[in-house]
Amino acid sequence: MTPTMLLPRPDSVASGNGVFTLDTSTGITASGELAPTARWLQSVLRPATGLPLPMTGMAAPSPGGSTLALDLDPDLPAEGYRLACGPGGVTITGGDTAGVFYGCQALRQLLPPQIYRAAEAAGVRWAVPYGNIEDAPRFRWRGAMLDVARHFMPKHGVLRFLDLLAMHRINTLHLHLTDDQGWRVEILRHPRLTEVGSWRRESQLGAAPDAPNDGRPHGGYYTQGDLREIVAYAAERHITVVPEIDVPGHSQAAIAAYPALGVRGELLETSPRWGVNTNILNAEESTLGFFLEVFDEVMDLFPGPFIGIGGDECPTDQWDADPRTRELIRERGLAGSRELQAWFLGRIGAHVAARGRRVFGWDEILEGDVPEGIVVASWRGMTGARTAARRGYDVVSCPDDQAYLDYRQSELESEPIPFAVPLTLADAYGFDPVPDGLTGDEADRILGGQANVWTEHMDSPRAVDYYVFPRLCAIAEVLWSRGERDFDDFLVRLRTHLARLDALGVEYRREDGPRPWQTRPGIPGKPATRADWAELIDGLVASIKI
Ligand code: ACM
């Protein structure tokens, strides 16, 4: 075996002489605790090989045959694994069940790429080279955010996306479930959120402010049953789903459903336009109570430790102009609308904390008093990451110019709806979640990072494939692999890896640009230079409290 076979790059690989071949005599052995992992391994190896790969307990390996043996060793690091391949088969030992799972993902990569096909691939020799791998991740938060609010991703697309994340050792899916343009989670106590808020009449076509609308309805939502299925499917793949209900801005879909939630009480539609929106929630106790009920249902659906409350891009124009809101600010002894936003998020944060969960919010939250136990998602560059770590908060880094996968992938004019700065594969590979200038203790506050997939300009899973891959492969390596980075070495391993994505039918961006059907001729984008963009972001983060 050679390191070129693996992506993300493992800590160490020692090659042996020879190959082990899976055949009809091969079985899978695992102790009770690892039975679900063994079942998953069987389910991913059976279709392409056509082999039965029966499962047996540790004590009774299949007589005379070869084995894929799964085991635990608590002395190995969390999520780490050791893989050994020799004449008798393959042994995968993990520091925990997640480690065993990642060892199994490595095993898939040691097989020919046809292993990723969904039906029997005839004439392939299912050989695994002899050798040993030792491996463990650099960061514990290895995430991807999927915006299912701007364009709905059907449930089967989310399940497929989870499989692709797991293949890249990503362990966190942050689901951006609500925004001005759509509300995607069924809330039993407030059914109009999906009856009204889950669809819009039409969508802005393009990124320019004067872009036309397309005249075509768009919608969809997940029932609570769908979300339980998504969470369980993710858990089987060692992925935690972090739900986000974005408040008090980015809330027009909720206001469209229940006008009493808005500041002006006017009838609004689920927004057909992209961009930052002034139609925010009002700050009445009744509105807060409504959202505490929403968060209660969300916390029942998503058992993970982190609950996203948004907090980004909340222009306070309507609050500032509204006499009733000014009265609320006075009654609560607050200095102004920025403090009101912190008050609103603090109340929701306290409710989330009272249920034993931790608040996950965008870096605007650092502009006011911060809810207890927060994890800050630093998106406007790395200022939020640096500041939050220094102030003693946990951080997930997702700086827009390195980890926003909706940004254009090159300077080519043929990039579909070219938006923001070019964020090339090399830029994604250059992402470092740990900002410079931190002490060791401060750097320990960086839990990891994530790639954010905003979908204003991705109106189908095919488009998501184009924007996400292969940049997510680079970010996966950033988040998993320790040691020196080497982009040329990554590119060599990526070549092999793309054959796996081909076998899976992932429509990734080719090195030389979009294929004709991946372009969007005539649809205006909003490209920017890196210098202009940096100035814009610097202006936005100026109000973060140091
Ligand atoms: C964001 O991009 N508004 C978090």
C-alpha cells in the first residue's frame, strides 16, 4: 500500500510485499459493540464485489477463511485507527467506534475505485495491498454546512451528501434550516411555518441586485420523521447533525407564515430575493415564546450537543424606527438595538443551555454580550476566531474567503453565476482553522473548521456537486491530516480519489473548468477582487468586541 491511495492523507503508511484478495471465503468479525460498524462495512462492500462477507463474532472467525477483523484499543486516540493488512486479511483497530469506522473508510480506499459502484463490477480483483496505516484526526470538529433554506435539498440528496461527508471523514453536518427564502423544518405547534414558509413564488436568478426573478415556484420541507431519519442515518456514519434556526434576522419566511412575528405587522411573502434583509423579528415576549417552542421541537429532533441560533446579518433599521421596540429597549434597561439583539439571543441561549445543550452561532454574536457556553462560527474572515479564542470561547473556523464553497472556483468567465472572490482548490487547501497570534491555550479553543455551502446559486443537487467537489476533498484533508501540507502531493492523491467520485456519480468540477452544462450563460454574477472583498469584510468585523 502507498500513501497515494489515501485521501485525507494518513499519519503514516508502511508498505508490505503482496496483496490480500477478498473472496467468497472472506468474513467480517467484530465484537458486539462494533456490530453496527460491521453491518455498515458489509453494506458498502457487498454491492460491487457481489461477495457474501458473512459476519461472525470475535470468538468464532469463519473457519479456514480470511477475515476483515474489527476491534477496539482504548490506548489509540479518539477517532484514530490502525489498519494492518497481511496474508490472513485485514485488521482494523480503533480508539473508539468512530475510529473503526474511519479505518473501514480507509479500507475502501485501498480497494480498486470500482468498490464505490452500487452493483456488481465484473472482472475486478478485490485486492488490498499488504501494509500498515496509523492515523488520527487533527481536529474534532470537521464540518460542512448545507443551506437547505435557499434551495431545498430533497431528503435522498441529504442522505447521499451524508455518505459523501463520511467518506471524507467529516463528522459534523450543520443544516441551515431556515432563512428569508424558506423554512424547511416541520414544527407541529406552528404548522404555517411550513404550510406558508416552505415555498416561495419565484427566485432571483443571479447575484446582481437587479437580477430578474425566474417566475417559477420553489419549495420543500422535511417532516419530523424525515429529520429523525436524517439524524439516525448520520449517526450510523458518526456524523452529528447541528440544526440551525436563524434568528432574529434572516426570518422573513417565518414572518410570512405568522405576520405577528414581524416588526411592522405587514403581510410579507417568503422572500424571492437573495441578500441581507431588513424584515427581522420583533422583540416581544410573545415572539420569543414562539421561538422557544420552535427550539423545543428542534431540540427534541436533534439530540446532538450543539444547537444553531444564527445571529448573523441582522440589520436593526426596523427596530430603530419602531416606537414599540424603542419602548421595549427602555423597559429592559438596554442601551440600544445592538444590545436588544444580544438580549434576544441571550434568552434563547439560556433556554438551550437549560436543556443541557450548547449554542452555536455566527460571529456577529461577539458584537454583544455572549450566551453561556457558546461555540462561535467565525465566517467573516478569521477575526471572530481570534477574538473568540482570546475571550475564552470555543470556535469553529469557516472564513468566507477560504471555506465558502458558493464562491467562484476560478477567474474563468464560464464559472456559473460567478460570485465573490475566486476560491480555488489551492485556496481551500491553504485554509488553516487556527489563526496566527494565539497562545497554546487560546489555540486549543479552535475545535476545528467547516466548509459552508450556501445555495442561492445552486438550484439542484447536481449544482451542489459542482461547487462542493473537489474543494471539500481539500478541506477534509485540512481538517483531518496532521503534519506538513503539500498541495502537489494532494493533487497526486486527488487524481486517484476522483476515480472514486466518478464511480459514485459525483459531478465534480473538472480541473479545466465547467463542462458546458455546468455553466449558466447569461445569468449575472457578482464577482469581486480579493482586495475589495478584504476591505468589505474588515468593515463588517469592525464592531466585534475585543
Ligand atoms: C453568513 O454567511 N451570513 C453566516
